[in-house]
Amino acid sequence: MTKRIQVAIIGAGPSGLLLGQLLHRAGIEAIILERQSREYVLSRIRAGVLEQGSVDMFDGVGVSQRLHQEGLVHAGFDIAFDDSCHRIDLKQLTGGKQVVVYGQTEITSDLMDARDACGASTVYEARDVSVHDFDGNQPRVRWTKDGQSHELLCDFIAGCDGFHGVCRASVPAAAITQHEKVYPFGWLGLLADTPPVAEELIYVRHAEGFALCSMRSMTRSRYYLEVPLSDQVEAWSDARFWDALRRRLPSSVRDQLVTGPSIEKSIAPLRSFVCEPLRFGRLLLAGDAGHIVPPTGAKGLNLAASDVYYLSQALLAWYGNGKSIELDGYSERALRRIWKAERFSWWMTMLLHNLPGEGSFHERMQRAELQYLFSSGAAQQALAENYVGLPY
């Protein structure tokens, strides 16, 4: 039997869950379909530097109590270069704006708990999900669960199923333009139950490669090293990781590094990616389904949140007054902000990493850019404005 619902959301990551919560609070019926188990979704290790706009959205859907209790408010961060740390004072440079460090896994858990509490429908381990007829007025979603086939009619499909999801892959090739840059290095990340080396994040530009000192709490640290794409995580023992990190840290903080056994270790490739448009009839893409940024600028989760803001406003307007002007403008509005965040993340990545084959000219340009940044209040203000998040 074919059932009907207003909105089918594909993907139970932060973007799908946040959209589901916004729609539920507005009285719009939505189902979320996720191909993985709930436990698998929660096992994904992701960054969690939140712009104020993202925090405001979590406040608005009533899932921010733990965020405010456990999140770490950061008023700035350091860039280390030539064995010196240079602080970017976000609060002073932006008129009081700050960021909050709170793990994406925790956000996902909070959103899942809120969805459970309100009794909204989520189907985990939905296999063979497919989307159909989204170029007409009655899109369909099909999937299997426990060996049984299911079909759903809906008004709209929200593709929140990530870079490798089914939604963008279902769009005819002639209808979509994809822009991509793949970087010639990866990030080797290590998570450990050790106190962070500093109270705020440290971005490191070093001759051996980029490093980032981050944290999940004041007792759990997250560190990253730039490594060649050819490296295998098995070749990186904990001891080798800590030794490499220590060499890249400036001497002023090196002795503060506390090491310990890793909880998780993995290598992630870096890419910049945008597809245009984000709307295909009744199918609308949000989050990683439509764009990817390198993690250098801490924009991935925040871009997903701004997509969801624009998309939820469009759907609320449609169901509130039947007008399509917000839906018609969704892709253009979201992409304007996406491209600005892509530029910032690309700039941060090119500024702080070693690029194989670029030679001495690129290294000299990095030096000149960093020296200019540290000597110019205007340049620091531009960095800070982008880091804390541009307005929606």
C-alpha cells in the first residue's frame, strides 16, 4: 500500500534531523529515511565548531540545553607560523561574536533524542532507497526494510543524504553542473582522552606540513596532521603521530602537549565541491549532498545549517500561504552563501598547507600572506568575520 506524507527527508545526519525538527515544530509532517543504523550514524567522528547562526537554530528547535552546558565558547584562535603564535581575536574583531566547540556527534545525538521525544518518524536501515518523479507534482520514494518493500508519495523530497547519497546521483546529468577541487593531501586525525594543548584552537603552518590542535572537551583532544594521500593509517602508530605533532608545534606550547592512547585514528581526503542548482523540481538538496568544503575553515556543519534555514523557510512559506517564491529562490539564496564559505575554506587551506609540486613561489606567497595578515587589522577582521559566520 502506498502511503502519503508532506516531506520525505533522505538522510539522518545533522541537516536531515535539523530540518525534520523545524518542520515538526511548524506542524508539517515529515519522515526521515536513513540507510545506516542509528549506532553507525552516531559513530561518525566529525568536527564541531559552531557559528552563532547555527547555535541560534539549535536554540530555536529546543535542542541546545546540553550544548550550552558542555560546549566550549571560544573568543579567538591562534595561527602558528615561524615558531610564533598569532591570536585572531574573534570577539574583538567582530563586535562580540564568538564560536562554540561542540562535537557533531553530540549535536546528532541531541537531535535524535528530540525527534524520539516528539514521536516523529525515522526509519533507520532503510535499504535501496530510490527517488522518483520529482520533476512532477507527486514525487515518490521507495525503500526496503526487513525484506519488505515500501513506497511513499510526498509533496517534496529533501536530499540530506551526503556526498555519496542517492538524491544528487538521481538527477539527470544534463540538469546539474558540478564544480570540484581535490587537494593533494589528507588529514590524519587522532582522538584521545587527554587535555588539549591550549584552551583555543591552534592552526599550524609548518615546513613539515599543516597541523591543527582542537578538542571535544577539556579532557578530550582532537589533533590533525597533513599527510600525503598515499599514506595508510596503519603506518601511523600513536608514537609516530605524537612525535610528528610535537615537531610541528611552536616551542611556546610544545611542552604543554599531553599524549596518550588514541581512541580513533583515520585519514580523510580534502575536497572543495559544489553542485548547481540545488533544486530539481520537487527534489531539494541540502548539506553535503550539494557541497563539500575542506575542514580548514570549520564550515561544513555550519553550511548545512544555513541550507536548512533557507529550505525550512521556503517549505514553511509554501505550506503557510501556498506561494512558491521562497522555494523558487532557495537554490540561488543558499548558493550565494555557499560560494562565500567555499572561498574562505579554500583560502585557509591554500594558506596553511604544503602543496606538492607548487615550489618555492607558493611558499613565498604563503609567507607574504601570513605576514600581511598579522600586520593588518583589516585582514584579521575579514578572517574573523568569515570564521564566526556570515549572515544568513
